[in-house]
Amino acid sequence: MVAFDFKKEYKDLYLPKQKPMSIDIPAMTFIMVDGKGNPNGSKEYQEALETLYGLSYTIKMSKMGGRQPAGYFEYVVPPLEGLWWFEGDTFDGTQKLVKEELLWTSMIRQPDFVTPEVFAWAVLELQKKKTELDGTKARLESMTEGLCVQILHVGPFDTEPESLAQMEQFVADNGYVNAISDRMASGQVRRHHEIYLGDPRKTAPEKMKTVLRHPIKKYD
């Protein structure tokens, strides 16, 4: 059986071109871990990634231990993603970036069969296997982004402003305005969003492929 690959099945979400495009993002379920500060060399950030991957692979391999959830299917674990902002919910990707002041949510998408019960079981399993990780810092949450502009950025994270400038020009040229920091009816705050198509722990900076996504709205 061929494993379901979210990146291949939802190319509009994960494999955009290197030019801006608008897209309406549906609701999706994620395992999330929050943190703050410069992610480079950060123990907190590395532990967040280990927790996310640990929980995601615990769920993926649940079939091996007789705990296969209802509705389970073979799948490839989706890529790591991140939401980034500053105190006061600001961040449009164009202001001076002081990494030590960053707030972040790292997350990995989950299949629809991952219920709160399945997630709670995975946390307990991870705690048994990796006692150094605090699985209670993770949560399962649905997120809806709505209308966004996105682009595929190729290269180091520090060169992202070049791609973000293209996104801002697209927004201005097509009758949109940036909606970062807007609060949705659900209470969710709209954020600068990155999707890492390669594992940032293992991929050379010049080879990194990152989907950059910003929430937008029509200009009134």
C-alpha cells in the first residue's frame, strides 16, 4: 500500500511556486508546542522539535503495538511548521528581526483520525520512552488560517526578506492588505507562518525550501 503523502496530495498547500499566490487555507489539526527566544542553538526549541517528531511518529507507528486508532491509514508524517511573532502580536516579516524577542509555535499536522484520546495516549507513550522530554508542553489543536498569500522560498532563513518583499508587492497589486495580527472570530490570532519542506536539523541552509505564508484580506 502506498502511504498517503500530504505534500503530494495537497500540492497547493505544500508545494507552491517561487512566486506569490493567494490561497484559502482550510481547517487542519496540529500537534503544537509554544516557546520564545532565538531558535538557533536553543535547547527549548530543539526539545520542542524532538517532542513534535516523537509524538508524530508514536502515532504513526501505533499500528505496531496494537493501538491502531479507528480510521488509521498509512501516511507520511507531514513537514514541520512554525508560527512566529513578537510581543503584542506584531510581525509582518519586514521589520527589524530581533531573534531573541521572538515568540513561536512549532507544529506538525496530524491526520483526522488523531483525536484527543489518541493524542493523550501518544503523550503517555512518549513519556515512557523519552523521559527527558516533557510531553505535557504539547497540545492538539485545530487551526484555520483563511485567505493567505504564500510563496516558496529557497535558501537560508536569513534571506527570507527577499521573498517576503515579493509577497507584499503581490498583496498591494491585487487589492489585498496584510492581515497579520488580526484576530479571527474563533479568537485565533493570524500569524507569520513557515512550512519547512526539509528537516531544518539536517538540511544545509542553502538547500532549505520553506513555504512562507501571510494572512491577508480584501482591501475595503
